[in-house]
Amino acid sequence: MLYRQVKRQLIQDIQTGMAAPGAALPNEKDLAQRFQVSVGTVRRAVDELVAEHVLLRQQGRGTFVGKLDRERFMFQFFKIAARDGQSEFPEVRLHKFVKSRATQIEAQALGLHGSQWVFRIENVLHLQGQPVIHDRIAIAAAMFPGLNQASFTARTTTIYGHYQAAFGITIVSADERVRAEVVSPDSAKLLQLDEATPVLRIDRVAHTFDRQPAEFRTSVVDTRHFDYVSRMREMA
Amino acid sequence: MLYRQVKRQLIQDIQTGMAAPGAALPNEKDLAQRFQVSVGTVRRAVDELVAEHVLLRQQGRGTFVGKLDRERFMFQFFKIAARDGQSEFPEVRLHKFVKSRATQIEAQALGLHGSQWVFRIENVLHLQGQPVIHDRIAIAAAMFPGLNQASFTARTTTIYGHYQAAFGITIVSADERVRAEVVSPDSAKLLQLDEATPVLRIDRVAHTFDRQPAEFRTSVVDTRHFDYVSRMREMA
DNA sequence: AAGTGGTCTAGACCACTTG
DNA sequence: AAGTGGTCTAGACCACTTT
């Protein structure tokens, strides 16, 4: 399991900022020498990180640390698509930004002990000019020190890209639970829906490396014109 | 891309029945000799098929053709779990079995030209003793020659296991589109729901090798006590 | 031309299962 | 003890990108 140790090391390089998002890694021969293993072993470690979209290889150019930009967010974490299959980057409008105590549900989802402080952020996402998704995000304040509404709003990338660029937290996976509900009054207002409309509700826990929970998000989706799409391939 | 050709060959062995579900493959050295490649190349081909759950490796024992039994169906294709996370194999009750002309939607989903014959099967799935899921399945009659209600009902495995054992069709992946709807009258009756209840509707196209569509299924789920769970990991 | 990743080979040695 | 898959090595050669 030598390659596992190499993988660990590479992850650590990313977490400590030694390898920044977008930057190139040393070439495989150099990495092999640094870790005192063969190139094949380095390749195996990198193979897995590429499969997880943490690293990105380009033949002839090099290997790069993956950035959580729009492209990657869209195909890895954004699963809402128009009925005809068209997928479009949503326009995000901030609706609320507060710091408060975690509810029991949030604390459990985020793996917090007791009632820690959390940032609670609400967004309305527009697709094709219409409000379609109402997001409620909760993240542990201790994990994102110094986050505030101004810097959050001023970000030039995705929310996950901001976690990564500003706090060194890379989201690599997420678990979701989906169900149908009658829309709540506040979501109905934001999504301009009638009271009794059925909506999709998605509870997502997003993780950084080692399955550590980093964000808890509940999304309410108006699925009159959009679907939640899921591809079942390998399911590792 | 030598290993791709090896992979193709192995898939063909499964499709032609030369390698039957549950049976052992020749060992890697023999396969390498048969294909005139190195063991490493065989391993790479097998690696991918193992990741796709088509093959199953057991150290010290051998490599086996994957069977679509309950265990595999549950963790790869059955995504409905109780609110508390418990996952349970559903009790399946046949509700309807007919042969008729494909609708336009079915024909498109199954990649049929014109209005071919399809088997249309409806099931009600029970969890914890309660009816929770109403499935409507459509499969091309030409792809499942000789299928009839008696043999379908008499199967001793999962539906996908039956496709595999009786017709040599292995389901390897599926695409799903999920949305919230008001329950239809017929589903409401089968699931014992009130008229205006919101339910989850899942449209699934299941594929065999090479992304060839083999089954189109619409599931209506009562999500008062159960969720649709999705894990976002690698997303190849 | 030089440097990068991509594929394939050949073989050593280890871990596990079976008889 | 024999046979299987699992890991690691060392190196050849190819495909692609950059200078």
C-alpha cells in the first residue's frame, strides 16, 4: 500500500497549500524520487486523485491541482437540468447571511459536538431567468474563520471554489437525500409558487478529504421544468 | 489501447455466455497468454470491469463474472432508503404484465425505431410492510424473446438478475431523472395515498454494455418515510 | 529538441485461499 | 504446497505540448 502513502502526501500538499489549486505538480519522475518509489507507484496514487477530480492530468503538459471552478462544479455537484437535458450555470442571488448557533440537525450533519456557531446562508438560484432553487447552507464557523458577507459576496468563483481558495477546503464528495414535499411558505414566496405545489427537497452533506463533513445544504427545487439527474455508473 | 481490446473480448465472452454469471474466469496468466499480452495489460482491463461491477475479484480464489443478485442490485441500483438510513430489500408484487405497442416516449428511451412491441410491467414494492413504490417498466419485446408472465413471476432472483440469467442481458448502468409531482390517481390507489400527496417520480433508463438502453422504468415513490439517496463521488 | 504524461512489458515478491 | 490475485519495480517506447 505504498501508493496510499504517496496519495496521502499529495493530499496533504494540497491541504497545506504547498500545491495550490491550478498549479502544476512536479513531474512523475521527480515525485517518484522525492517519495523514493517507482514512477508506477506515483502513477497509481495520481490515478486515484484524477478519478476523484482532485488532480487533472494533461498529456504533454503536466499534472495540475483541480480548481473548483464552474465547469467542475456543474458536472460534479450540480444535478439540476432542464427537462430537455440542457444544463446551465445558475445565477445565484444571496438572500440571507447570518451567524448563529447550529441546530441539532446541523450539528449532527456537520459532525459538531454541542451547539457550535455556524454561518447560515440562503440563496435563490435562477435558471432561464426564473427562480428555481432555494438553498439553505450551514457551515461551521470554526472551519471558515473570518468569513463574512462582504467577502462571500465579492467572490469571483463558485461557493465551493471560494471554500477552496479562501480557506483551503476542497469539497470532493457529497451525499444527498431527496424527497418530495409540499413547498414551505418561505420557499414558495422566494420561488413564486402556489401554496400547495409539490417540490423536491434535497439534503446534502458535502465532504472534504477523508469524508470529513464541511457543509450541510438543503435545496428546495421547483421541478415543473427542471429535473434532478443522477447517473449510476460505478458507485465505488 | 491494447487493454481496451482485451476488455472488449472479456465483455463479449460474457455476452455470448461463454463466461456465465457466477463462473470463474481463467487466471490472469492464462488470459494474458490467450490474448498475447502481458499480465499487466490483462489486469488493467479487469480493473475497469471490476470497477463497473461486471467482474468480481477475490484474492487467492480467482476472478468471477458478477451476478445481478440482491446484494449488488441493492447497493448499485436501489436508491430508496428509510429516513433513518436503513436499507431493506423490497417485497415486489406484480400488478400488471402486458405486451403492447411502445409509446413514443418509450420508443425514444429504448432507442427503438417506429412503434415496436414492448412488454409493460407494473409492480408495487413494499418496504416495512407498506406499499411505497409504484414501478412501471417497459422493455423491448425483441430484446427479451419468449418472456411471459409465468416465467417472469417464477424468477428466483431480481428483475435485473432475470434479464441476465434468462436473456444474457447485463444491466451495468442507469440514468435517472427525478422530480416532484402530485400523485396520479392510479398510483395513489396502489400506494394508498390521498389525492393531493406529493410524490417523487423517477424516470430511469437502464443500459447494458456500450450504453445500449435495455429498460425504461418510471417509479413513483411515497417519500413520507423514505428518501432517494445519492452519493456523488467520482462521476466518471 | 526536450519534457511531459500514456501504454505496455517482464518479472519479483507478497497475501490469501484451497487441498 | 500450489495456485490465485495484489503490489511494486525498472525500463522501453509512444503521443502530445512547448520552446
